[in-house]
Amino acid sequence: MILQTKPIRVLLVEDESILALAQKKELEHLGYEVLVATNPEEALRVGTSEKALDVILMDIDLGKGKKDGTEIASEILSKRDIPIVFLSSHTELEIVEKTESITSYGYVVKSSGCMVLDTSIKMALRLFQSKQQKKQKAEEHERLTRQLRINEDRLSKIMVAVNDGIWDWDLGTNQVYYSPRYYTMAGYEVNEFPFHPEEFFSRLYPEDAARVKEEVEKHLRGETDRFVLEFRFRRKDSSWMWILGRGYIVERDQQGKPLRFLGTHTDISERKRMEEALIESRNRYQAIVDQSFDGIALFSSTGSILQWNKKMAEITGFGLSEVEGKFIWEIMIQLAPPEIRSSELYHQLKDGFLELSTGKRTEWEGKPREQRIVRRDNSAREVQTLSFRVKSGQNVMICTIMRDITETKEAEKKQKESEDRFRLLAEASSLGILMYQDDQWIYVNPAAAHISGYTREEILQMRPWDIVCPEDQEMIKSWVMRREHGFSTPVSYEARILHRDGSVRWVLVSGVGVFYEGRPAGLISVVDITERKKIEEILKETLQEREALLNALPDLLFILDKEGRFLDVRVPDKDLQDLLYTKPENFLGRLVTEILPPEIAAQSFQAIKHTLETGEISLFSYTLMMSDEPRHYEARHSKLDENRVLAIVRDITEAKIMERKLQESEEMYRNIFQNSMVGLFHAQISDGRILECNDQFARIFGYEKQEDILGKLVLFENSRDTSTRHRMIEQINKTGEIRNEEATYERVDGSVFWARYSVRLYPEKGWIEGVFEDITEQKKAEEALRQQIEEKNIILREVHHRIKNNITSIMTLLRIQTDETTNEEAKAILQDAISRVESMRIMYDKLLQIPDASSLSVKAYLEDLLEAIMSIFPQRDRIVLRTDIPETFLQVKKLFPLGIIVNELVTNTAKYAFIGDGRGELSISIGVEDGTMTLIVEDNGVGMPPDKKEKGGFGLQLIQMLTNQLEGILKISSQKGTKVTVTFPLGNG
């Protein structure tokens, strides 16, 4: 039931202004409040912005070239929900179905009557009200569902954030709930195994299972407050993870019997791994100490020996069992050389150690000291010791590292002797030899100075990379530092140096790390390879050119021996691998008979033999089945030496295909040429002699076939117009072509025909070619059509004259009725009708005077119309009429409503503007600018009353509707008279 406390507000969309006005009045009579839109844009604006609308009546056809009612309805419904009832004169099924796909509130045929329209509107409102109620219920259901999802999602996120697996054991049903994280933390899919406690116990590590069950049972018996235990659990991939299990009884019955057992599982695998890593680290440390090349000992702050590794026992001769429990100074005094052992030394060692442990003897801490010791077996050794304090919590310990350097000392002695020999050899060597230490040259031989151009003294003032080219400096600096610090470097490498004369020299550098005066240094030799590099560069460019040439070839390259064995395979482009009969590596070392089909292998072997014997290039083609389709190849064999040939194989499949397509294209062209429905020809440029043509060309000129016309001069000589030949030759030479020229020609039998031809010049071929078509029948049809149009125009003019006469008769009847009518109001209405019919008469009168009735002169039409309107009024002599109308043309469909607007405005002015003696001025002007026409009708009368301007009578409503029909804008002002402005677009037809 529709409860309506105020009138139902309806938007009526109708492009025909008069129909819209009639429907508006009918609906208002039924109690509706009606808004009218006469074009799609206004309908869309009002339909989307007017909030108080209740229903829309939508005409489907809104004018040619504009959006129809279904499109406007779709756009409105995309922005708001409102019932729309469609109005139309159409009853076709496809139009009705089109509206139903948009909205299903009703479809009313315009001729149905007022009651049907009223019923349809009310039914649409009931349907809309029902739909809105259903929509509200659905939205409420959606809101509740969405809130439920939010709550469920919040609970799920809390469980995920905890990152623990949650289990809930119902002891009554013996069912266990496992949370999703419980499954996924062990790699299982959610709910992958059943909710049963045995599923948990079956996945425990065998050695942990009994212990876990025991702890669970203890808690269930009440022997423990909580269940807390670490154990191993099997993942889905069969690996083991460490779990910290925690749980407690959360529910009991009245007798205290457990009902629910709830808990969590935390993955502690990473913590367990770190604990194991710590134990492993300690073991590794002990292993390192035991396997160290240095003696390592650890003492307490009081000097007692805590640790004594194997190397320390080896260096000193005292084993761990011999020193255990003793003080370090008791052992060190025994290691001192006999000649310095004394009680005084004993106390010095003891006091020095104790001062070191308290931080007072700083000169001993962290500084290596060399000394000579005497082992237990009385053998003497040179050692280097390093002592430092180690803090462990609140405790301080002393660590001493002892290294046996006896062999090092001997080596240093031998090195000194070696250095002397090296210097003698280096001075006489032709190789450049240099030594550096601490980023500074410390030795340069004469040959190195000669290579660089600098003196030895100058080089000794430089760093190793100072004479190196900037491009290589970072590389050289890196090798110098790495070699000095004992890291591996290339044995030899090439670099560029700057000669003293500014030239760049290439050198080959070989270097090793050495010790000089007990510290790391670098020794290098240098050879000038500048000339060799020049030769290498020339060779490299040559090889690159050859490599580029080979890579550019779209060919497969093979090297074979005289037995047909593949020695090498080269595929320049990866895309060419698909062309191989098998993978490249499958060729190497195998015979052609093992790879290729027998027939092709025999051809290949014969080509190899012929090439090696004669030195000539052998060429043959063959076909292989590749991926279920044939591929065509061409093989070219060239002799490399007495035992080898180079086979260049090219895939010519595409060429074969193109060759076949070319043949097919030629055949297709020939068929089209011969069977064309128009004449095709080639002719000489000079005289039009026919060189080639199809049969249709011959038939056009009356010959049976093309052979009969070849060599004839028909193109020029058979023309009925002697100027055709000269015009054709002149245009061809000027533009190179003729398009769609028409001329008359004679056939061989003397009959005349019309022809249309197009010709193109091909100067490089020495001929013209073109298309020649017999259009005689077409010309006859055109003449017949012209006569029909002329007859139609005669009939149309007669119809226009009759319409004009009918309009004149109507006006005469209206004038008679006006003269006989005594009621002034009725007489005024009849007078308005006469002026409107007069505007139609003038329009038809103008249409009869011009051949093109699509547009008329605005000036001629309006001036005649104004003269006819003013002639009606008795006070016309007291009204001064001024016009400013330019000579412009307007489409009839726009000029007609413009004439009615002018008629209404001028009539109203003459009737109401000049009260009293009826004197006044009336001006009408037309302006055209930027595709817009502006009509201004202005008088100096009393002006339009505000209430009439606001409400408007029929005439003003008609003016507004016609302005909308013109898609224009209406403006009315009443200052010192009345001024009405109508602006509208001219449009393009």
C-alpha cells in the first residue's frame, strides 16, 4: 500500500515539446507534480540531482543522433535507485526486452490512455517499495554476517599471533581439538590427521613416548600442578622437532574427575639447536687447542697450571701429567738455560707472573718475546711467547702461547745468504726485477729502470702503482696489498705502465710474496711485452672479424675427417640448435652413417671424398623429418687440409616454402588476371599498343579472345574523343597515373560504348597498365534515374503547392471565424492560431522557391513572417519595427521552431507591451558567432509582470519547450521594457 502525504513527483522525459506539454497537463490533472525534460542531457541532470523525485516516465526515442531512453535510464540507475516506467510508440519485442534488461517497473504504449499510465505509475511505486524493503532486510543480514566474520577473523588472528599449537582434550569423548597452527607448525595440512589423542602419541619420538605418557597420567591423577615437558615430535617430512608441551586441567565434574585437558605446544627446535651448537663450539675449541701448531697453556691468577696442550708438551718436553698441579714459574726455571738459572731468576719469574695477573706488569702483556729454552732432554730451542690476561666472569686467568721458531731463525740466516746471491743475479739479469715492502719500492735492478725510463733512484721514491696507468692502478694496488699480507695472488698478469717519455708500455708481471728482514714483502719480475701486445691486438681483431663473420652466417658448421667422422660442431646461434638432427654433443666422434639416414649419409660421404680428391666445393641438397615435418637443407663441403673438410649446412626450408608460395601466387595472379570481370591490360607508353590483356578486355572491344587484340592500337585510336589520347598521355607524364576517367569508345563492329579506366605508368618497364570497364549499362541506368528524380521533383512541387493552398484555406477559415466571434478572449486565441499557421505558410512558401529544401534563408523567412504578423494588428502603424537579421542559412528543422518563438514573442509584444495609445518600438536581431545563433527580441513597453514571468502562460511554456528542443538557453529580463534572448547551437545538420 502506497502512503503518500504529498503529491507524487514525476520526471517526464519527452523530446517532443507539444506532446510533453499535453502529458504534463494530463498527469497534473490526476494529482501528480510533474517536471519535464525534453533532451537527454536535461533528463540525466534532473534524474540524478533532483532528490525529491518519486518516479521517472522515460520516452525511448529522444531524437536522431542522441542517446535513447534506455541509455539515459542506465546512467541514472548507476547513480541512484528509482522506479522508471518507459513510454514508447513502439511495441516490437526487441525494444520491450531491451527495457526489461534495465528495469522491470513497466512499459506503457503512448496511445494507452491516461488511466493505464496512472495505474502503471502506482504499480511501479508499489514494486519499488517492495524492492526497497527486501533490500533493507538483505543489508541487515549482510551486516550481521560481516560482523560474525570479523569476530571469527579476530579469534583466528589471536590464535595465529600466539604462534603456538593449541590442543583441547575432551576426556569424556576422548576427542582432541587441534588448532590450525598445531598442524602447520609441523608441516601438516590443517585437519590432516583425526582429532584423537593416539594421533599425538603415535608421532612422538620412540625414546620420549613413555616419558610423555607418564607425565600426562601424573597430571590427570593430580600428582602435578601442571603438565610441562620437552620432547620430540615427528614432522610431516619425517624430521623431528623439539616441543615444549604445557597444559592443565581446565574443567572437572562435581566429584573432581577431570573433564577437559587444555594446553599448548611451542616449537623450541631453534633453542635446542643453539644449545647443541654451544656444546659443539666448546668441543671444537678444545679440538683446536689440542691440534694447534702453537703451544697453549692456561694458568689461574695464582699461577697454577690449568691447561697444557700437546704442542706445549712437545716444545718444552714436559707432559701434562708432569706439570699438572704445579706453578708456572716452577716449570719456567727448569726451561731456562743452565748458565742463567738462579734463585734470583726464580723469584723474578714468580713476581713477574703475579704482577701480570693483577695488571701491573704491562710490558709482558700482549707483546711477543723471543728467548732460548733448554728442553728436558737438554736440547736448546728458540721460542716466541705471548702472554695475556683472560677474564671469565669475576675470575682472571693468564694464557700463554709459545711458538717454536728454531727453524725460522735458521731460515732467516739462510735467507740472508740467499739475498746476497739474489742481488748478484738480479743486477746482471735482463728481466726487470723489483722488490717492495710497506707500499714502497726497496730494490730496483737496472733492467727495470731501463723498461720504465726512470733512474733507479727515482723509482725508489715511488709507490708500486705510481707509474701504472690509471686504468690498472686499482688492480695493481689490490695485488700489492694482498701479496704483502700473505694472500694468494695471480702468479703472473699483464698491466700497462706510463714510460717516462709519456708513452704507454705493456708489461708482463710475475710476483710472489717473500720475507725481507723478517717482514712480508713482494718480489716481482717485469718483461716489456709492448710489441707482442701490438701483434696480439692485430691477431685478435682478425679473429673477431672471422668470429663475427661466422656468427652472422645462418648456417651450421661441421668439420669432418676423410672417414666421415664429426670432429667439431659449431652452432653460431642458439636458435639454430633446433635445426640439428640431434644434440651437438651427439655428433662428436661419430660417423655420418651413425647419425644421418643411409641415403643422406651416402651423399655426404661421397661429397667428402670428392672434395678431398679434387679440392672442389661439393654441393648437395637433402630433406630430413624434424618434429613430424620435413626440413630442407643445403650442404656445402670445402677442403681444409688433406684429411679434413668443412661442411656448411644451411636450412633452406623457408626458401623452399617461399619458392612454392611464389609459384602459387603467380598462378593465383594469372587466374585473377584471366578471369577478372573487368578488362586488364599492359600497353606501350608511346602509342597505346596492347602488349598483354585478359579476355574481358578483348570482349569489351568486340573481340572474342585476347590473342585477337594483341598489337592493336585500340586504347587511343578507338576513342570517340580525339583529345582523349593527348589528355591521357599528358596526365600520365605529369602524375604517373589516371584514376576513374570516363570516355566513349568504338567496338570493332562500330558500336559505341561508355568506358571507365584507370592507368598507372611503369617507366622502368616501358609500359602502362590499367583497368578498363564497360559502363554503358550504368550510364543508361544513371540517365533513367535522373529522369525519375526530375519526375519526383515535379510531383513534390505539386504536393507543396497543394499544402500551401490548404494552409491558406485554414487561415481563411480562421479569419472568418475571428471576424464572426464577439468574445474577445476567443478572438485573441484564434488570432494566435492564425499567426502560428501563417509562420507555417511562409515556411512552405520558401520551400517551394528553392531546389534544396534542407535549409532556408533566416533573413528572408523572418522578414516575411514579421510582415505577416504585424499586418494582423490594427495598431501596427504605431509600432516601430527594427530588424537586424544577417543573410545566413539555417536548417529547416531548427528554423521552424525559431519562427514559432519569434511569432509568439512578437504577438505578445503587439498585444500586451504598449498599453494606452499603443505606441512603441520593437527590435528583432539575429547574431551568429562560434557555431551559435542568438535571437534577441526587445521592446520599450511596460515590461512583463513578475507573476507572469514566474508562472508563465501557454505561450511562454511553448517558448521554453521550443528553446529546449533547439538545445538552447532562454533568458528574460524586464527593465525598461522586455528583452528576450534565445541562444542555441547551429549544429551540423
